[in-house]
Amino acid sequence: KNQVEQSPQSLIILEGKNCTLQCNYTVSPFSNLRWYKQDTGRGPVSLTIMTFSENTKSNGRYTATLDADTKQSSLHITASQLSDSASYICVVSDRGSTLGRLYFGRGTQLTVWP
Amino acid sequence: EADIYQTPRYLVIGTGKKITLECSQTMGHDKMYWYQQDPGMELHLIHYSYGVNSTEKGDLSSESTVSRIRTEHFPLTLESARPSHTSQYLCASSVEGGGTDTQYFGPGTRLTVL
């Protein structure tokens, strides 16, 4: 069964600290993996996308890694800010075509305290 | 910031009422989607469209219906709302569809059925 599991479910950190969110998937075949940020009461916004051959991708203070062999991805946030408080969703696609399906994780709820 | 809009943002309505959730995008995207999201849970695809006069049911069974008469407009209708329909509804659009490209999400409609 194709699944996307994220951990931890929730996380609280102090402003300025770093953190790492995890995503494990069983989706097969695999095409790409995206991380989205969803602010409370808003729709998700794409942060990064990685294909099979990419190991790491950065977007400002966000760095995503992918290990396609172990089917694991992580999202590292550096020097956290209050505005980083949001849900971070891992999304895996099984095909790089219009026939591809998206599999969503439940998200990690990150809270950054001052 | 994606140019995709949803109205209303919040709706509280009584059981048995007919409601229409509006979604519009100005990006000229052919592909549009409706997702249902409960708190702490993953997004579930309930409807999608690959162009004008094209609509398909998604992975999650839904009593709602959709129409696509214009490229930019993808409304979702519930003929008779029930408390089980209480949820957040997210509209999204993309260029290619499937697993190829990034979906852009609207801000969502929070529906409460009493």
C-alpha cells in the first residue's frame, strides 16, 4: 500500500534553533517528492521538489534531502523564525506524467516560540 | 503568491441546505482539483478536472459535484449539506497535472454544517 508517513506529528522549538522533519514513504514507482508549507487557515505552498536523482535541494533556510534507496526524506530548517510556525507536508508522486498520483502525508505541526 | 481564490473563506450552515463553494484561478491552468482536509489529517482528492467540460471523481468518495464550464472557474456543490460534510475544502490548480508539476492551492473554505 502506497503511504507517506511523517514524524514527528508535532514539534515545538525556540526561535533561532534548527530542526529536522522526517518523511518516510512506500510509494512505488517513485517520481518526485515535494515539501509544502501550510500556514494555519491557508492552502499549502510548495517549498522544494526533488526527483530520484537529487539528494539535496535548498530554498533559503529550508534544505530538503532525499534517499531514494531507503525511501526517506528530511526537511531541515535553519535558524528558525516565528513565521516558520506551520504544518509541513510531504507529498510523493508515483509518476512524472499526467497519470501520476499524489500521496500526501499528514504533516508535522511546527511551533516556533520566541 | 498563487492567483487562486476561494469563496467563502468560512461558512456555517444548517443541515439540508444546498451550498456552492467557489474557486477561481487567473493563471490559465487547465488542471484543477478539490481536496478535503480534516484537522491533523492528510489531504484527500475528491474531484479533479483536466479542462473545460472534463470532471472526474477523486480518491475519496464525496457526495459533492463539480462543474467546469470555464477554464478559470471550478465550483463545488453540495445539494444537501450534512454534519459529516464539516471539513476544510481546498482548491488547487496546475499546468500539467498528475505528478509532473506543482499544484497551487487556494486559501481554503472552512465549512461547518450544524
